[in-house]
Amino acid sequence: MVRRHPLPRQWLFSDERLTVGVVRLALLLPPGSGIVLRHDSLRRGARWRLLRRLVRVARARGLTVLIAGAPDTAHRWGADGVHLRQLDARRAAQAHRLGLIVTMPVHDAREARRARRAKADGVFISPLHATRSHPGAKALGLAAWLRLARLAGSQPIALGGMTPRRAQALNRPSGIKPGWAAIDAWEQKAARCRAKAASLFGSERVENGGVP
């Protein structure tokens, strides 16, 4: 198995459809978790500022931050690594030279082989379950997901409809200790925390930012 860096087991995968800010969600992640920042639609300056805010939170909480895009940008902006799209697989060698963690998305066997050739440290294999991120896409299911995980040859991370309970269930049959990533699961956790705070302190105070 190719792995140059120990990778977190749980990840927040950012998305422009988040209703809760990614920095707020980062504050809810357990220490040692990872974040992949996408937010490709942001202007360059706004994206840089968002990354820097995330990096400050990450340093305080022991998180790992990757940014989707180019290795030189990830290195210059202070990210721990880069999430390379499949079309950018050839840039993995540059990312390794810069000492960056390298992850890639995998949806099928061809992409798994490409990630293996790129010597990615980790692969986000999706969608394991039905998910809003891929509306209408057929879920891989466990057997197909495991085939791709073994074919990719690096740390597999399950994405697509993942929850902590599903992550625990995945550990038992896989025998490979996969990681897991989510968007909705972390937003749901934020909603639960907000509801709990509202019940303790009052909804108006929570809405006005009166609760840390």
C-alpha cells in the first residue's frame, strides 16, 4: 500500500451547498480529523481567506486541511495537502516533491488505477450510499466499494451518505480500516448542537451569537 502520510480516519468534505459555514463545522470535528476544502466558485482572494481561517482552527484543534486544486497553490497557501481531480493526476509527483498529502476522488476502476499510478496517499471512493451530492447516481454498494478500495492501493475513505454508524459498520467486513467522509452528517451534528444550545440558553440568544 502506498502511503507517505498517516491520514485522518474522519473527514469533512466541504461543499458550496453547506448551510452552515465550513469554519463553524470545523470547530465541531474531533481532534485529528481532516477537511477537504473545495468551494471552487469562490473568488481566489475569498477562497484564500477561507483557507487561512480553516488553517488557524486546524492548528488549534489538531486537524488536517487539504484544498482541492493545484499543488503549488496548496503549498503556497499553507495547506497540509492537495485534493487532485482525476484530470490533474499527473500533478501528483509535484505535490509529493512539495511534501504535500495527496488525495484523489475515485468512482470507478479506471479512476482507481489512475490514483494508484499517481501514488495518492488516500482516495475518496464514492458514492458508497445514495447521497444528495450525486443526485440520481447509483450507489456502489459494499462489494463494489471494497473492490475499488483494494484496486486503488492507498488509504480508502468512504464518501456518499456516510454517518458515524455506517463508518463503524464498514470497518467490520472490510479488513482494511477505511476512513470516512461526509457533508450532511456534520451539518446534522451542527443542527443538534444548535438545538441543544437553544434549549439551554434560549433560541434568541443562540441566533444572536450569545452562546460560544
